[in-house]
Amino acid sequence: MRLDKYIASVTDLSRKEVKRMLHAGAVSVNGAAERDPGRKVDTADRVCLQGVALEPPASRYIMLHKPAGVVCANRDPACPTVMELLEMARVERLHICGRLDRDTTGLVLLSDDGQWAHRVTSPNRHTGKIYQVTTCDPIPAAAEHAFAAGILLQGERRRTRPAQLERLSPCEARVCLHEGRYHQIKRMFAALGNRVVALHRQQIGAIVLDERLEPGQYRHLTPSEIASV
């Protein structure tokens, strides 16, 4: 990795600011002053900035319990964002792996590992996403078959991929999707003449929302959770 990119990845400095620090002689690699931003370094090298050793860059993988009223975006002029819930440096470098609507609660994954984030969200990997759904009216017995067969949503030409619906009570169900169209679950129930009044994501693939996390809280994923994707 280039030295300027290495330093920028573990600090709050921009690449331009890093180059200024390099030209000022504030950077050393393995005890020797270094001014070349293109110098190749890796995690075995000891990189110091103004005499302070920098921790090697490491990817971050985070589970967040999203509350209602918070949007899945880096910035929003009108609403709080999931990024504002994270008390850590360089949050702007995190990818949101599967966004939720403002009024939908539950599991959101974030990572600065772009390839990992792509695997979470790619429909080609058929990663199941499980939701708890509450509807306004009782869910008809035919809903399981309709979800499994695919539903033609308003304004679209292609049916949804097969989804699994398990009724838990007259107005509650567990739904597993393998894609992520705009407002998909709400639109699927709307196509059946019903309305979703509450929606909560419980699981993405093998990663289950930690029941110890209160809305707005987060934790780093375990190695086994990371490897499951």
C-alpha cells in the first residue's frame, strides 16, 4: 500500500494533508525519515507520525440496532443518520450494507471492507434477510403461496424473487427476502391489499441482531460472524 494511503486510512487526515506532513519530515518508516508518498509499506512496517507509532490499518465490521426515525445515509439535512450513532473515527469510510427505511428498525451492518459489503448486498449471493412484520389487517392464508411464487409489484415488470412468509399471529409474520427492492415488503403486502404498520429486521444471512443491543447501540462483529458472509 502507498504510504500516503496507509496513513490516511488510519488517521483523520486527507491524502493532501498527509503529503504536507511527509514533505515537512513528520513521518518515519522503520525509524528512518520518509518523504515519498508513494513508498510501499505494509502491516510489518513501523510507521510513525510526529514520533507516534500508527496502528496498522484494519477493516471494521459493525452491527447496529437501528431505531425508528433514523435514516441509513451518510448525511441528511432533516433526519439523524446511522453514522451519527457511531462514536468512532472515520465513519464516513464505512459502507452501509443493506439500507432500511426511516421507520424500519433492526439490524444494519456497516464495514469499510468494500468487497465484504458487496457480498452482503449482492442479490447473486442469495443472502437471506429476515424481518418481523406487523400488518394492519389479518394476513390471508394465501399469502405464503403468493410470496413463494413472487409478486408483481406496482410499476414493475418482473415479479419478486421467491420469498418465505411464516404467519406468527393473525397480523404478524416472519418474512425472508433474497433481494432488496425499494420498500419491498411494504409493497408486497400492499399488492395483497394489506398495510405494514411495523417492520423490524432480525437477521442477515447467519448474522442475527444481538438481543443485548438496545436501539441505537452497536458492536463489532465476531470473527465467525465476519467469516459467515
